[in-house]
Amino acid sequence: MNGARLVATATLGLLAIFGIAVSTCGTDEEGLRALTRITARVSFLLFLAPYSASSVRRLFPSPATRWMLRNRRALGLSFFVAHMLHGLAIWMLALLLGDAFEAHPITVLAGGMAYLLLVAMALTSTDRTAAWLGARRWNALHRIGMHWLWFIFAYDWVVLSLSSPGYLPLAALSFGALGLRIAARRARTGNGVAVAPTAA
Ligand code: HEM
């Protein structure tokens, strides 16, 4: 399972999860809040794959991590779909609540910026648009975008863990993924010798 087929399969799976969540949680305020939480969690789990693909490939070379790295773009696009479903859930909640919908200005600013970066990353995920942007700008956009998304997830999970310890594993996963990136970077730059190939 590679490339476009992977994105199509992931999209079908995500739509199925979304449909099941709507039908089990309902479309009242409580149900839609649950839907925003479910979509955020699913999209976080998908986010971890493109975020750590090149690190796990470098640190743990195997056919599975090679597949992950080769399909990093498809995994990123699948995450994009998942996070758009978080956006859809928020939009449904805002429609239901009307003027009573409240979001902290910092959430709107930080989250809105994350969505802008996400759309820009998705639009530049074809060979043609990536070439149009140029390698240096493409790298900057994707690096900043992924770290910004990581920051929002990590921040949310840490803050939520303070009141609900059930969120601790999600916070730990965020920092574990960051740790993998740091370890892979060290492995790459330590003594100037690469310990494993990064390319598929
Ligand atoms: C303007 C943009 C956004 C708005 C208005 C928004 C709004 C919301 C709302 C209403 C909830 C449910 C809160 C509740 O009632 O429990 C939520 C949960 C959450 N959102 Fe977003 N969000 C936005 C963007 C993002 C982005 C970009 C990310 C991640 C990169 C994100 C990650 C999360 C997380 C981690 C949760 C908590 C899920 C849980 O409690 O399990 N959100 N968001």
C-alpha cells in the first residue's frame, strides 16, 4: 500500500471513524465536543507518522521504517485529511452554538496559523508545486509547519494532563517523537558520520 492508494484508504477509514463517532456521540453540544476530541486524537496519532518517519528510518533501519519514509508524503496528506475533519467538527459545533460558541483568541490565532501552514504544506506536496516553491523554501515551510503542529499538540496534551492524568500517554508520545528527532539529528551530525541511510 503506497502513495495515492494509501491516502485514499486512510481517507475512507477516517470518514468511517467520523461517521461512527457522529452516530454514537450525537449532534448535540456534548456530542459535537466529543467529536472534536476524537478527531483531534485520531489526527495526532496520524501526525506522529510523518513527523517521525525520517528519524525512525535513521535510528531503526528496517523494511517497515523504509516504507514509512518512502510514504512520508502520503502519510502527511492522510494527516491533513484527519485534521480537516477536526476542522469540520469545530465548524459543526460553531454552527450549532452560534454566538454562544467560544474560542480563546490565542486558540484561534495559534490554531488558525496551524491550519494555514497545513494547507500550504498540502498544496506543496506534489512534485510540481514543490519544484515551483524551491527546495529551500519547501524545507522551511514543512519544517516550521510540522514543528508548529507538534507544539500545539504537545502544549494541549500537557495542559490537559494537569487536570486529567489520562492525557499523560499522549503528552509522552509527543515528547517521545521529539526525542526521536533529536536522537536522529545527533546520529546524523555526531562526528560528522551518518549511521544509517535516510533515503528509501
Ligand atoms: C482555530 C482553530 C481551532 C479551534 C477553534 C479548535 C477548537 C477545539 C475545540 C472546540 C476542542 C474541544 C474542546 C472540548 O470541548 O473538549 C478542541 C480540542 C482539541 N484540539 Fe482543536 N481547535 C483548533 C485547532 C487545532 C489545531 C491546529 C490542533 C493541533 C495541531 C488542535 C488540537 C486539539 C487538541 C489536542 C484537542 C483536545 C482533544 C482532547 O481533549 O482529547 N486544535 N479544539
